Amino acid sequence: MTVDGHHRIFLRELKRFGTVWRAATRCRDAAPVKTPTGAFWQSEAEGPGWHTATTFEILAWDDLARADMGRPVRSHLCGSLRAIVDMVTSGTLLAYFRTSRRYGFFFLFTYLLLLAFWAAAVAVGFVVAHTLAPYLGAVAAGLCGVMAALACGLLLMRWPGWRFRLRQSLDLAEFSVDFARGRHPEVDARVAAFAGRLRAVEAAAGREGADETGVDEIVIAGHSLGAMHAVSTVAAALDQDPDFGTRVRVRILTLGSTTAKFALHPAGARLRAAAQRVADAPQIGWVEVQSRDDIVSFYKVNPVTLERATFAEPQLAVGDFTQRPLLRHVPVRDMVSAATYRRFFFDVMRRHCQCFLASDIRAPHDFYAYVGGPFAFDVLAAHLHALCAYMAPDGTPLPAAIDADGRLMALPEHGRS
């Protein structure tokens, strides 16, 4: 997806967030402002007694993805074959099933679908050859059969393969192997550059103070494969500057994470080290949202230990990130209305994407609560029901006081920017 595509989605979802939570929202930039690593735009959200201004910046690498997907067909076929052989012989596919059986079947589904398409194409080829043999002879009929099989296979790859995102899934599987083995240095370079950008923003905020810069906190969010990029970015920033995150609050939000897909590969040592590096940094708060409805991600898997996950208690003290990362389970069916969930129930990729979209009801998880809501990241992270726990039906923040255990935090009287 291009930066412009992300911007269009942001505008649509920010408006939905405002409608649901009775907030006035607007994007101050009509178009994305280009940066060396992507682009940014600024937005505002305002409700009774609060106002939030946000700079939303994208790490873009769609140019790298499109170049990779634009390779010749032969390269794609060879790469897909190499990827599945690597996954099997390295033990990675077995590790998928051992760690998350659902994800193992999802990963294998791509290749089973590919096999089914070409098996059907070969069957068509045999029927054509058998039918034409009495009229054209064995050789000519055989050639017709081969041509029919190729035409049928390519047609199935285009449709319904397009609907199943078959080519994208095959490319992603190939990318997973190649990235784990360090064969995509251009992606590593882009992530490293984004880490430099992140350090510059954090240093400026800490040097000038929040009152001048307006930066109260920095949230690095990553969805699906992007969760790995988010963690890798913060790890690189920490390697470059161990004090990163001490001058202004830095938090990570990973959603529908597929980090384990790379980390479980024997060659993914640097990715495992990056996750551990972030988890070991006490100044960095990290929340991971998982859902049992999302078969594209690794549900009930700790992205650092790669073992069975332990979800956090529903309510914690504000700022308590003892569990690193702090794991929250929010079903996709609880993020949207029942009618909306029924509409995309069979679209597994749409379900996978819901965790970074706005909800059409007041839901326990809403990505845009972190982006433009009135409360700090730590306040939302402390409660399983996040914004629902702190907002009245009319959009007014509840006057919740901190109890003896520091479990709730009220919005300051002057609001937050």
C-alpha cells in the first residue's frame, strides 16, 4: 500500500472514530508530507474538556515490495519453491505447528491452494488431450492438452487466485525466508533509517520540552509484518543510543503480530535478539494486542520468548509494564458491531486488519484511541477495556480518581495535547 493509500484510510477511520466517540476530528494536512523514510501528516481530535494533536508518520517500503513483486514469473515460481523447501528442511514449518497450529495451517493453505489449482489445470489438460486424440493424433492432442493446462492454471492463479491473494501470499512466504536469512538488506537499511528518524524526534522532544514541541509521548505501532519492523526499529534506536526513551515516553503497540514467523526460523537470530533487546529496556512500554479470531497472526504466542502467552490482568496500575510485553487479548468480534463482523466473517484478511482500523461501536480496543484519544498510552494500556473504561456516553472523560493501588488515572482538568 502506498503512502497515499494509508492517508486515505487514516482520513476515513479518524472520521469514524470521531463519530463513535462523539469527538470533532480533522486532518490538518490535505496530503502526506514526504520524508526520507515515508511521510507524515497531522491530525486533531477534540471532545468535552480535551484536545489532542497528533503527528502520524509512516515507515513506507511499498516501493521495495512492488519491486520485489514485479519480478518475472519464473523468479516467483523458483522463489516459492525455494521458500517451501527451506521452511520444511529448516524445521520452521514444524515450529509453526508446534507454536501455533492455526497459523501453521494458514501458512500451509497457500501452498495447498496452489497445488489444488494446478492439479485442476492438469486434469483439464488430460481431458482436452484425451478428447482430441482421436481427431488430431496423440502428439498434437498432447500439445493441446499442455496448452490447455497452462491456460487453465494461469486463469486460476489470476481468478480466483486474486481473491485469495495467492500471489501476494506466495511472495510473502518467500520474503519471510529471505528476510530471516538477511537477503533483503534494502529493507534493513530502511528500518535503520527510520530508527534514526525516531531518535531525532525523541531527542528534540526531550531537549525542548513537551510544552514547546507538543510531544507528550511517541508511540511506534506495527501491524502484522509491520510489528517486526516496529520492534526492530526501536531495537536499532536503543543500540545507537541506550538512553533512547528516557527523555520522553516511548511506547510500542504491536497488533496482529507475525513476528514469530521470522523469529522461529533458525536464521532469525537477529530478530529474536531485537525483540529481547526491546523487552529488556525498562524505559520502553510495550503492548501487544492479540485476537483468537485472527488466524493470520500468532495467537497466544509471546513474541519475545516464542512460548505460550500469558495475558495480562484486566486492570493494572497505570504505567505497570512488568510483563514485557504486556499482552492483551481482544477478540475481533468485540471490536466491531455484530452486523459488521458477520459481513467480513469469511474474509480472514479483513479480520486480520481490523485491529488497526477504527471500530464502528464503542469497543474494548480501538487503534484510534491511541492515535487521537484524550488519554495517554499508559492509561489505555492499564485497562482491558481501554477507552470504554474512561469515557462517558456523551464523550466526556469520566472523573475517575486514582485508587489506593493507582489503578485508574483521571484526565487533568486542563486536558491534554
